[in-house]
Amino acid sequence: MRRRTGSFPEEVYGKEYLMTELARAKINFYLDVTKKRADGYHEIVSVMQSVSLADIVTLERADELTVFCDHPAVPGGKENLAFRAAEAFFRETGMAGGAAIRIEKRIPVAAGLAGGSADAAAVLRGLNRLYGTELPDAVLCGIGKTLGADIPFCICGGTALTRGIGEKLFPLPSPGKCFFVIAKGETGISTAAAYAALDLKYNHFCAVPGAGIHDGFHCENRFVDGKSVSCGKSNENNPDIPRCGRLSGMEAALQTGDSETVFRNMFNIFEEVVPPECEEVFAIRNELLDAGAVSAMMSGSGPAVFGVFREESLAMRARDRLRAAGIFAESCVPEAAKPNQ
Ligand code: ATP
């Protein structure tokens, strides 16, 4: 091992040379787009949950930076988000280090589960341990958000309300004991294409004065003292529960531990623009509900779908039924936040 020449003195380097980090997938219990900014980014409001379905990321000290991924659809090297995260780590810390990074893909790719962001987050956490730099999560999140809006959430994990372009985190209590089945059909969805379809539907999220941000479909989620507040207006698709009332209902239910209400209020705007070639999403959702899920919905920009189960045995049966039909399906559980500092 060559002597390092970065700005950190030798004694602050960690003692470990090889380590493994789990890169956990995320699902969205709630996801709405509230605004398109002048720079083209969309502002969202989301309740995210990290789950035990995870890629395995191995990091080894090395002179050079290399990234290998075992999935044929995911590039290695500089094209991989994990490589860019490692570069940013060394740049920000001023260290002249390297690492041999290996990613074993378990999270379906381009599925709305933030697999790339999870790997990048695992690399930032892992390098922080590998080199003993002891950067607090807030600093790692600051590095991560320059590469991807979901990376700060993936660094912290747990259950959180996210705002801005997804980078502003407000931790929430966990929904408690439950079991998820995550399933995905053959065809992937590009996140950029999903946003383009929403732009078309909602006129680029141009607010009409006096009307809701979505041009009368529903009103903008409002925030008072950092908490979301329902406007009470109903939505044409879901007249039973006001659309933005779902978010405040979900947050209140998480605070009081009322998981039934949490799952009854699930919402994802991207379900409105699922392309025809991915209609399988709705068949999988129905299959999960038929198999006993208390609720089921697409995650992120799709096409992965998750079902929520109270009983592990029901979740396993649902997973096996989907697998028997040739569909990717995995069971997992919610993961709590694991703060670094
Ligand atoms: P999000 O929910 O954040 O939009 P996603 O789950 O829909 O993400 P990813 O699995 O992160 O999508 O993959 C998106 C694209 O990023 C893929 O086409 C892939 O080639 C590329 N990519 C780069 N690095 C990675 C990585 N480490 N893991 C997965 N995909 C990666």
C-alpha cells in the first residue's frame, strides 16, 4: 500500500482494508410532483421508506478507483453512479485515495427503487468507514445531493418525508411491523420519460392563478411550520380521500402508529402516466391485492410495484405466485434509519 499524500494525516485513516455495505432500495408510500423549476428540475413531495432488498457493495482499499458491477445492464467504471460518488468523496476530503468497488446487483434496474442512488450512498458511507474519515451524515448527504436527489435519503434510510427535488429530508416514525413484496415486469421505465409524460399531462406544472398547481386537478400540498396541511379539496380520481389530504393523513398516522391509515393513504402521481407497454404494472398490483396485500402501488417512476402485507406467510405466498408466473418478485421488510452521527 503506497503512503497516502492527501490532506489527512496518516493516523486518521481507518484500519479496515476491505468491507461490505448494503445498498438498500427505497419505496415511496407517497409521491407527488408539485412544481417544475426554471432549471427544469421537478419539485416533489414524497414519503420514502428504505427496505431490506439491497445490493451488496464491497469496497477494498486500492491505489486506483475502479467499479465493477455484475449486472449486464449496468455499466462499470466512470459511467456508474458509484464511481462518481467515490470521485466526489476523494475530491471533497482532499484525499489521494482509491478503492476497488464491486456491486452485486439485487435491486431491479430502472425500476423506481433508486438502485443507482443506493449504490452511490453505500459507497459514500463505505469510504467514510474504510478511510476512517468520520464525516457526519450531513456532510455525506451534501456530497451525495450534487450527484442525485435520492442519494441523501439513501444515506440516512428509514422513513422520511422528502421535499425539494427529493434532497430535503424530514425523518418520520417507521410504519411498524409489516412485510413487502416488490415485483417487476420485463419492461423498464426511464425516469426522464416518466417526467416528460407528466409534463405533458400537467402542462409542465404551470400554476394557474387561483387554481391548484395541477391546473384544477388538485391543489398544491401546502406546508405550515414544516408540516403538510390538507386543503380539503377532493380529487376527481379519488373522491373518497382528498389527494393532498392523503399526505397529511399519512404523516399524522405515522406519528400515532396507525399503520392502517398510513397504507390507506398511499398515492403515486406516476401511476397516471404508466406507458402502454408497462400496463403489467396494474395486473401485478391486482395480483398482490388478490393475494392479501392491504395495499399495493407502483414505486417511484415505476415500473416496480410493492404490496404491503400484515402476515409474512401471505407475503411469501404472493411472492411465490408471482414467481410462478415468471415475474421478478422479492419479499422484504422496512429498514430503520442507521444514523452515522
Ligand atoms: P430512481 O428511482 O432513482 O429514478 P431507478 O431505480 O429507476 O432510479 P436505477 O436502477 O438507479 O433506476 O438505474 C437508472 C439507470 O442508471 C440505469 O439505466 C443504469 O444503467 C444507470 N446506472 C448507473 N449506475 C448504476 C448503478 N450503480 N446501479 C443501477 N443503475 C445504474
